[in-house]
Amino acid sequence: MDVITIETPSLGDRTYLAHDGQVALVVDPQRDIDRVERAAADAGVRITHVVETHVHNDYVSGGLVLSRVTGAQYRHAADEALPFDHVGVRDGDRFAVGSLDVQVVHTPGHTPHHLSYVVRRGDEPAAVFTGGSMLYGTVGRTDLIDPDATADLTRSQYRSVQRLVELVGDDARVYPTHGFGSFCASASSDDESDGTIGGEREVNLALTADDEDAFVELLLAGLDQYPKYYAHMDPLNRAGAGPVDLSPPAEVDPPELARRIHRGEWVVDLRERRAFADNHVSGTINVQLADAFATYLAWTLPWGMPVTLLADEPDDIVEAQRQLARVGIDRPTGAADGGVDRWSGASDRSAYEVIEFADLAHRDDLRVLDVRLRGEYEESHVTGAVNVPIGDLVGRLDEVPGGPVAVHCASGYRASIAASLLDRAGRAVVLIDDDVEHAAAAGRGMTERT
């Protein structure tokens, strides 16, 4: 048995293609199924089965479309009320994919009807596709469904992981969908995991906690905010998402860009944050194209707001469009490339200052805005800083202190989005593009969690 991993670092997720050399099983495919088709073609195998571990909250599934394109069977939890064609499976069901034997295991916790799949071939070590159940060193978060269900789901998560380790040997390989930066993880995944059940016995929170009660207390204490766009993923996945159009968006000229900005639409500049701060079209928003791009744009964007993309290079538009499709922002309403001089036309330009924490020690004129998550802020923050998490900022601009504001996060990425939003709102803003570990250099004191 061979398992091919298809990474989606922009969301911290993985899709898997397991095959026997002739036919393949795909686990948790994302929206842009061409990557999966290419992996199958490169391996010389035919996709006959597509399975989902759960109804996803962090991305739009490509499973339904992939099954239709390839003619594969599409398998999903039988207990989910889903309107599209699929084969419902339950705990204990088994099916063959060529010479691979697939066992369905109900592993509730991340969601009530979550499934894991144990795949065996002869005497080879099993492969366990755990979705949002067992992750490397931790587990999937349990608070995405209903606040009233979180405690019970957390207990279910503990029992699910305990059950998985009893079903297979220590040499079984673990293949989680989440946990590589995904907000679906309850905590940062353990990079030290060797990826086996035996290794997880040594490092996984659900297997090292003293008991179930201790696990529940530890997991719930570590949960922080998650992206608001998650609320839109479950309905899209339950309805059954159709194919995505990744053809280039319409080119937008400078006068039309100006009109879109005037209408209050989001015109998003993908350039590096210091380049944006130095020179940008007034009213544009900076979300630098990076691994976190889609997560933070979808988190901050008022859902349904038209999006126009700006970039120096056409390839950046292509990549941004692909990332956005994975989170349900299917079609940018337009795009322009070639650099700020080409797309600005007669529009006004804007700029703001970029500093580091040490510079703040000499800037008594600046109030500090911290746009990290609540938990990050509560752990340690610059004394006197106001906390408005980046995902809440659009709706809480009135809470930002008056006068010139210096905005920071943990690295500068989220702060750059916030700085551009404040600049767009006409505020005097300074971007702190620095690691938060240097915050003490600001000379304002640090307030620590007691």
C-alpha cells in the first residue's frame, strides 16, 4: 500500500490518496480536485472510492465533484442527512478498494458523526485516516458544532482516540486531515510525532492525560477563537458543492478600481506588507499572499462582499484565486496586475510608517492596538494595549483608541491587515512589523497571565 499526501499549507490540511498500484481511495479532498487527479495520474492509478471523515468546517469539500468526475463511489457518514448521491457508511462497515481492506470506525468528537478509516493490506502496517479525530500530538477541536454540545463532544473525542489505539498495532501509520496549522486543531500539532500509533501513545494529549476528566479540562482550557467563515462551510458542504471555476477573473482598469473602492468593495492588494505600507492605492486592503492568506481574508471579509485582487505578478492572482475557492469565495469579481503604478491611474496614493517594538519606546504619541487572539493577549501583552482580534476588527473599529495607533500581532502578518483597514478608515496608523517576543523592548512594561 502506498499513501500519497497532498498538502494544503494555506489551511493546514492534508488530503490523502491510498492505492495498491492499480486503484485508489481518496480521503478528504479539497475543492481544487485537479491536484488529486494529477497525483493519481502520476501514480498510474484509477480513483474508485472517495471518502469523507466528516462534514468539514474549514474548507469546501471537493469530494462530491471528484466522485462525479472519476465515477468513484462517494462514501460519507450514513447518519448525516445529506441531499446528494452518496453511499452511507457506519461503524464496523468494511469495503474493498482493490487489494485494500477499509474498515469504518465511528470516532465522534470533532463532529458527532465523525468517521475514521483503517486501511489494511495483507501483513503491512495499517494506515489510519483520522480526519479531525487523532492528530499529531493532539486532537481536533470539539467546539465547532454547538456550545451546548462541546463538553460531551470533548469526552467523545477522548474515547474515540482511546478506541483507535486499541484497534490497530503500534506500527500503524496515522494520517490526520487537520493539524498542520489548521484552526480545526485543538492545539498546535506535535512536530516530534513519528506518525505512528506507538509514537502517539507517547505524545498525544488524549493518551498522556491522567484520565478523561483531566483531558477535558486541558483541552477546553486551550481553545481560542476560530475563523468566522467556518459558519459558512458546513452549509456549503451539506448542500454539496459543485465544481469551481478557476479561469482568470476579468481584468479591471484603474477607473473601475476607483469606482469599486468608492462603493466600499474590498480591493485586496496581495503584495508584501512593507511594500504596501510604502505605497498603495488609497482604500485598498493589504492581505499579503502567503500560507495564511485565505484564512485571514475569509475571516475578516464581510461574507458575500465582492473581492477584487491586485498583484505585481499574474501568478499571484492565480494562486490567490485557488486559495479563496477552497474557502467558498469562488470568483473574484476582477483583478489587476503589473504593480501599483499600472493599476492606480489617477487614484490617490497612501502610505504609513513601519516600525519595530524597540522604536515604540521613543513614541509616546502612539497608542497600541494588539490584534492577536484573546488567548494570546491574555497570556502576555504590552501594558496598556487594547485587544481587538483581527477577525473582529471590521465590526469593532469604534473600539480602537483615538489618535495615532501602532498595531501589532505575533509577527506582523495580521497587524498588516489591521493597519490597512485602519488606513482605509482614515485613521493615522503605524505598523509594528516585528516578532512579539521583542515586545518588552517597547519599554511600556508587559502584563503577564497570573
